[in-house]
Amino acid sequence: MRLTWIQSEDLVGHAFAQAAEDGVDVADLRSRWTAAGGDDAPVRSGASDVAAPPELRALAAELLDEIDARPSPFDAAEPTALDELRAAWPAGEPGGVAPSPDRVHGAWLGRAAGCLLGKPVEKISRAGIREILEATGRWPLAGWFTAAGLPDDVAARWPWNRRSATTSLAENIDGMPEDDDLNFPMLNLALLETRGADFTTVDVAESWLASLPAGRVFTAERVAYRNLLLGHLPPATATVRNPFRDWIGAQIRGDVFGWTRPGDRAGAAELAWRDAVLSHTRNGVYGELFAAAACSAALVASSVDEVLDAGLSVVPASSRYAEAVRFAREAAAKEPGWEAVVDAIEARYGHLHWVHVLNNAALVVAALVHGDGDYERSITAVVSGGWDTDSNGATVGSIVGALTGAAALPQRWIAPLRNRMSTTLAGFDGIGFDALAARTIAAGEALR
């Protein structure tokens, strides 16, 4: 077995792609790589079980280090250092307020159901999702995915996510199955319970090593895990040979920091920053800051606009992440037709990998605007838009679930969860979402 996302030769193509996005000229390095027989296309997960020749692997490592050392024209506009970020954050907010238990419960339920909706079609393109639904007379998306009535040729063309289909199709949902989009909020809840408000990035690293097998983390998180095992300490864990550090991984980890700091955008963002910099930089970090601040606001706000304003308030205005949020927000506000909105987002960000942070953040924001606080309209829009469907469904579901509250969430989305979470995380398997909400509220009270 050969793990992906950690071997140098698998990372070079991704590093070239990110360098192009960052405005870094690597034409000379690409020429050296291809002349040596390397493939400069980004490597897919599980693409090969054959190790590269030692000389090619050594060259790949050398090129990755050279790419990391070259400056980007975005460096000044997109800082990662906390002091630079915090200087522009809102000041004078209360240190968190007591949230409504119903809204915290709604946030957990909403995150789980939105994630579950997107699980079977993760990695399937937007076009494939639509073909699946049209083939079964279920377009536009308005309920759980099902294999019932799906023609064999369509099923062969668009196979379900192999890790998820047995637990996330309508005919076999029985509680919430394990998913990293729920594991990370639970892991961070445990971190806050044991370490409190003063936890460090090293504490985050130790919790990963103690609780998460390497095979259960992906892309930037797996590279950070590798770097920890090689002896690197944060923040080098995020920067050493890590072309995924602007991808979506950190954005899925920030919700609980917002839920425990309701109404305190800056406080939530600072907690999220300590988590994010273990594996990400720049826009990858901003994804978690945005999510934490948005989740903080969602527990006390009355509108999507307030939530998006809160998220933007902790992201550098000159960054590409902020630009993606503004673009998607404006596009969805002007255009009532969801397909036209996604067309616009794809035209601008469709060249990015399906788990990059910018395209997915734009889709999340657009779905929130389009849904305008309606839970079903919001999660079905974002999942039908493709890319990282389970993560985006989780983030949108979390925010709208918090705005709505558990009592008002549609039962057809919540009842199949059976108030039960499956996970390999110690102390959490079988836990109910009501219990998770109660622990979240208690952790927030301890922080205050």
C-alpha cells in the first residue's frame, strides 16, 4: 500500500498548479521535472501504487523546496501571522454571550444533515449529479439521493463515493455515519474541554496524533501529519512541501470555535487560527477564520447578511478569499436562478481543484444568499453545485441550522439522523446531537 498526498513525486504537479494560482513563475522547474521524466499533472488520490525511482523522488523534493522558497505577489495582501490579521479584526465585542440551546442544537443537526446529503456524490461533478437526478426524475434536488431506479449506464458513469454510499443513500440511512466534517468539530470540542481557551497549535497537533489515524486525514492535513512525524513543529507543519495549504481542509474545522464564542467574531477567529495554522496558510487559514466567525454570528444573528458580514470581518479585505466571498454574494443577490449563479462561479473558479478553498467558499456563500435562511433550499443548492459536496453541505447546514434552531428544522432532514453519531473518535461513538449541543454550551461557558 502506498499512501497518497505525502510522496514528493505526487505533490509536484499540485505544487505547480498552486504556484500558477499564486503568480509564481516555475517554468524552469517544470522543465527540469518533465525532462527527468516526471508527470507535471496533479496526481489523483490512489492514482498509483508504484513508487517513483529514487532519483526522481529526490528531484521532486528539491523542486518542492524551491517552489516554497519563491515569493508570490500575493504575499503582502495575504498574511498568515496572527498579529497582522488581528489588527483588522473588530474590537470591543463582548467575550461571548449565552447562546440559545435550541440554536446550538440546530447547528449540530444542520451540519450533520447537510454533510450526509452531500456524502454519496462527493467527487462527482456537477454535471454528473444532475444526470443522476434527471435519470430518476428527481431533478432539481429536493431529497436524499437514492440508487432506486438509477439506470445501469448512469450508475457506471457516475459511481457513488465508495466510502459513503452504503450509509448515505435514502434506502440505507440509519443515523449519522462517520465523516471528517463531523470528526473535526468533535475533536475540537474535546480540545476545548481539556485545554480550555489557552490551547496552542501544538495541543491541536497532539490531539491529532492521539485520536486521528493518518489514513483518516487528507490532503493538507495528511501532509501536516507527515511533517509532525518527521519532527517539524508548527507552523512549519503547514509550509514544508505542502501544496494543499490553500485547500478546504481548515474550513471544515472551525465551526465549534464559533459555537463556543457566540457573538464574538474575533474571539472565535483567534481560536480557529490556532487550529488552522497546523496545516494551512493564507486563504486556507482564512477559510477557517470565516467559518468560525460566521458560526459565531449565526447563533445570535437574524439574517444571512449578518452572518456573511461577520465572516468577512475577520478575513483580509485584499485577499483572494474575500474577493471570492464578495463575488459569490453579489452574483447570488443579482440572479434568482441557481444554475446561472453556479455557472458564473464555475466560469471564474472552475479551473481550481475540487477541494480548493476558493471555489468551494464561493459556492457556500452563494448558496447561503440563494437560500436566504431556508434550510432545505440552502443545502440542496450547495450540494447540487458539486465540488466538495459533503463539506459544503455541512458548512451551509451548520450556519442555517444555527439561524433556524433545532425545533424549526424540517423533520424529513433531521429524523433519519436518529440522534446518533457514529465515529472512531474515543468517547464520541453513538453520541446524540443533543448531548453534543449540551457539551458545546458547557465548553463555551467555561471559555467565558
